[in-house]
Amino acid sequence: MSYSSTTWVERKVAISETDVLEFESRLGVNLPKDFSKWLSIYGNPKKTLYGEINGEEYELDDFYSFSEIEYEVKDILDDVGGSIEGTIVPFAFDSALNQYCFFYPTENKKNPSGIFLLGSDDGPNDVFDGEKIKIELWVCTSFSEFLDAFSE
């Protein structure tokens, strides 16, 4: 995985593997390896980015920090009150504050099903069709695919 430094701001101090493992432990999920590797080196995009995935146009404004991700996960859990089958982990957002999220089904906390877009006006319960995320909300299946769409 190689990403241009013209697109992403490199961290002055890399996030350690220990920090990632502690964060995963607090969330109760394993982050995708490509995400944790990228996150340990890079931070935010240098500017708002635009990309295309499966013929749909998307915008990427910024990534959440670990503490912000924890806050967003807790906020979602408070909203749903345990009424969803899985864990939603927001990790980035666009200028309209729509959130890019990993979704971990209850039976698989090691690998997310993919990345979906949680609209800023939608509650977590609005994204489900039964126990699954609505198909029209899925963006892509991996973090690498997500980054490739926004890399210049």
C-alpha cells in the first residue's frame, strides 16, 4: 500500500502498534490491518478530496482521531440502546458531516463487513434493513479500496 504524501499529511510521531491494540481493546473490535497501518503513518487529507467508487461520487473531508472515534461509537450506542446487531465504527466524514463507518456484525468483531455512509440526518437505526445495512448505503468493501478512490 503506497499513498502519495501530496494527498495525506504524515504524522510527526507515528501511532504505535501498542496504541492501536489498546484502542481496539477499548472498542471491542479489530481494526482492518490496512486502516491501522495507514493510520499509524498518516493523519488527515491536506484538503477536501473527491473520489468515485462504483460510479458514485464521494467527498472526504477529514478522519476522526482515536478519542473522537470512541466518542462517536459511544454516541451511536447511546442512540440505539442496544437495538442493532453489530458495532458501527465511524472513522471519517465529509463536509456535510456524513460519516464513513466500518460495520462489524455481532458474530464477527475481527473483520468489518465493509464501509458504509451514515448520513448526518440519519440515526443508526435508519441504516438497517432487518439485521443488515441497507445495500444502497454501502460504499466499498475495504479501507484500501476507499483510500484508492481518494488518492491523487
